[in-house]
Amino acid sequence: MQQTATVTAEPVRTRADYRDFVDLPWRVPMDRPMVRPMRELQRHLFDRGKRFRGSLSLSALVDSMLFGKENPFYEHGDLEMFLARADGRPIARIAAIQNRLDNEYHHDQLGFFGFFECVDAGETGRAATRALVEAAGAWLKARGLTAMRGPFSPTINDEVGIWTEGDTYPTFLIPSNPRYYAGLLEAAGLVPMKTLRIYRKPVAGIPDDRLGRWFRRMERVQQTQKLHVRSANFKDLDSEVKNMVTIYNATECDNWGFQPMSFGELRSMAELFQYMLDPNLIRVLEIEENGGRKVIGGTITIPDLNEILRRTDGRLVHPYTIWKLIRMKMGQPTYRIRVAFLGVLPEYRNTMASTLLLVDSFKIAKQFGAKDFEGSWILEDNLPMVKPMEDWGMALTDKYLIFEKETL
């Protein structure tokens, strides 16, 4: 008779723990098309203050060059890493997350979890997940938090949810996991409470004559309503980031689970993206008012860098990544392109501004050369966003779940 493995869940305290925590996703079996996490980004986030590597570590220096001295999340949050071992072998991980900005905004005592991974789908994996959920819950409860929701890695503005339905590998900055994760979390006492949707449409599936009619109509709209769409100005990055943060926070504030985006959080990612992306993919919508132009909306469209990262095991600093990024700058597109954000200030929602940005997104996808157009993610019960996606013929391709434990 096979004996059950002895499972323990402990906080990450040593360099060996840290290495095992960071490396665990590379041991997870791929039971569907998957993409490993961006290794440099995770190393940087988890090694706060370089306590596990030291400031002279080559990897720490590279990560700091890419993402700054410290992840801006720590300006308003904290996290604790927990690693589960089965008979001493690393088997699962989780992070308990306190997000003070979210608590202040919602006036609640909600805690979060994220970065969940487990290499075992069986009873040992279930035992490890239960132990991790209990350890994370205890850490949150000790800080006065009363419930736990996730996975948010580390916030709702980052990677969110557990994949449950779909056939192809996920797009950049969308989580990737095997099919058994949802069952492990439910067995640990977490309950699904929100469903997220991914919508896609082949660019070639839109006839050129139809696209032409849309584009001509939107040109007339721009002229009659004095609207102008332009590309981002990466030479004035701070100003563009401030504009986009203002639009994001004003647009998303009525949505479930909203947490304000800080300038530092978006600035950190924008600083990296300015060297990787074509500025034409970031669009700014302006209106002529009072003799000048006012920014009222924008879109953030991202090439699917997972097409590259899935071939480098998630390594951003890799010869293949650098070569492919150079090729992309020279006009070789990724197959898929993702609209990660599209928003218009509330006072302009009754104009054609949102439609103009959506049509402009299709135009940019066509110019970029992508074959597949994605809108993600969208809450299943957010009908004002779901309906336009379906009306425009976009297909529901993937679903993700958010879990909650109401009482710690």
C-alpha cells in the first residue's frame, strides 16, 4: 500500500526556498498549450530589496535594469510567499497578498492570493493546496483581513484568474495553467465567484470592403465631432502615462473589483514596453475644445509576446527574444494582437468616441499584420462590454475563474 507523502507549507525564508519558489512553474506539467511566466519579472517582484540575491547579483542587476529598483506594488501592498513540500520536494506555491490601496478604496478588509502553482493533480497536490490556502489565510487574518480572493498576481490590474476553458495557449499577460488547478482550489475550500471571458476574431474574417466602410465612417465622425486619434509619444512618456492612468481609473471605477492604477505601476511597465512595442499600438483619443485638444480616451494594444516567450521558457533576456523583437520592429508581426484596454472618459460615453477607438483598433491590427484580434479580459456579467464584442462577431474562446473564501 502506497504511503501518503508528508506535506508541509512554510514561508520562503532562504535563498534555496526563493529559488524553488521562482522555479516551480517550470516543473508544472503542460496538459494543454501553456506559457511559462516571465522569469525576470517574477524574480524581481519576489526578491524585494534583493534579500535573496544581493545587490551585486548579475540576475538582480539585469532585473533592476528592466523593471526598476523595486516593483511599484510595494508602495501600497505586501506579500508573503509560501512553499509547499511533499517529503521535502517542492510541490506547490502561493503568495498571500495585502493590498492597502484596494482596501482603502473599497473600505473593506479583503485579502488576496496569487501566483498559485502546483505540480501534482492528485491527493498530494490537494493536500499541498489546502496547506498553502490555510497558511496564506492565517497570514492575512493576522493582518486584520477577513476574507481571501484570487488569484490576483499581485493585483487585479495584473494577471488574474484560473483558466478553465479554451484550446490555444494564452496571450501575453493572461495566466497560463493546467486544467486541474480549479479542482485543487475548490477542494481547498475556495468557491468560484466570478467568470472572466476572452474574445477573439480573425482579422481576415472581416472583409476589406466592410473594414473600408467602417474606416470611412469613422473619418467622417472625426471631422464632425472634432475627434483625433494619434499614436503614443514615447519621447514624453510621463505625460502619456499620466493621461492613460487618468482614463483607466475614470473608465474602470464602476467595474466590479476595480482598484485604482497608480502612476508608478503603469510607468514601470511602459518603461519596458517603449523599447519593445511600436508606439502606433498605443492610441490616444483627443477632442478639440476651447481652442485646444483634450485627451478623452485611449487604447493599449499588445502584440502576443507569448509567441516568443513560449520558445524561451519565459526568458525575456534571451537571444531568440531579442532577435524576434528586432524582427517585429522591422515589420514582422505576431500572429495575435490583444487589446488590453479601451476606455473613454465617462462624460464622452454618449458620443462616437468608443466606437471610433474600437474601429481604430481593428485598423491598427490590420496595419500591424496580425491574423487574430483579441479583447480580454471581460467579466461575464459585464453586459455593456460583452454585447458589443458579440455584436461585432467576436467569438468567446476562453474562460477564467476568480475564487473566494468568504471567512478566514
